[in-house]
Amino acid sequence: MTDPAAMSASADDPRAVIVVFLRGGADGLSLVPPVGDDGYHRARPRIAIPAQGSLRLDGMFSLHPDLSALERWYRDGHLAVVHAAGSNDATRSHFEAQDLMEHAGQAMAGGWFGRWLRAERDPSAGRPASALAAIAIGTAMPESLRGSPSTTVMRSFADLDLGSDTAWMRDPIASLYDGDAMLGDSAGSALRGLDAIAA
């Protein structure tokens, strides 16, 4: 599967939200350097990204050369850069700051993304959320997704590769749980997940 949008809950709405949370931190002045600002080069005489060879986004900012794969997304309007954004909390703890970011500064159960997914889900749908409504790449569910109606955690998108023919799996599941009042909805969610993977 090459298009993350194919994993959305509805085939009629191919939009996808992709969130990248860099736990180790990232230097925004290196990722998207303000190469048009002389002060940037004066403040970082040895580590500033030079304007020449960088990927100019406009008269001020560039992409780091190693982020060339993102340039097309930016040019096509599918990627935005929000510079110098962060929490206004006074904590000096990296771990507390991470927690605040993942909970959107709210001292409540569930992360910001999980709460948003719950709010966006249409309760009139009458069926559980797709197993692929939210996907986390890693070994554990991120705090931001806690409280989501449904989240799948995997190490890589390669884990979704079930081959081109899923009938061997789909047909027995459909037959086994057809009309099952207790497990039918969950089975239906699994089947929709298989359809999304195969798309």
C-alpha cells in the first residue's frame, strides 16, 4: 500500500491526518532553516544550513537537503510548516513537556488525537470504528491516541501486506459471524479493515 489515504474509514472520504511526533526532539532551525535571515547565519556560524544547496520554500525558509522527499508535498499544498510553535507551559522537564503536548495541555484521560477521533465519529453509524481508523507506527500506542475508538499499532506498514487475494480470510470470517448479535459488528470492522488494506 503506497497511499496512506487509502486507510481512511470511508471509501467516500479519502482524507487522512498524519501526525509525526519526534520524541527525541528535532531542531527546527535545521529542518526548516531561515536561510534568508543573516542573523541565523551569524548565530550559527558552524552549524547553519547554507542557502546554497538547500531547498528554498520562499524568500526566508528552506528545507534541509535531507528532507527532499517532502518538497513535492509542500509545493502541492499537502504539507505545511508551523515554525516556533510549542507549549506556553513553564515546565523545564522534557518528559512533562511531551506529556502536555500529547494531551494538548489538558489534565484529562485520553490524548488530544483520541479525543478528536471520538468527537468526529458519527454515533449514528451504528457500528464500531474501523480497526484502521487510526494507525500508530511503533511498538506502543502513543499517548495522543489514548481514548481513540479504535487504534492499530504496528512496527511498519509492511505489516499490512496480506497479499493481493484476501478472500481466503474474508469469506470464512463473513460466513462465521454473519448475523451474530454479539460479534457481528466487530467482524464487520475486521472485514472493512481487510477491504481497506486490499485497496
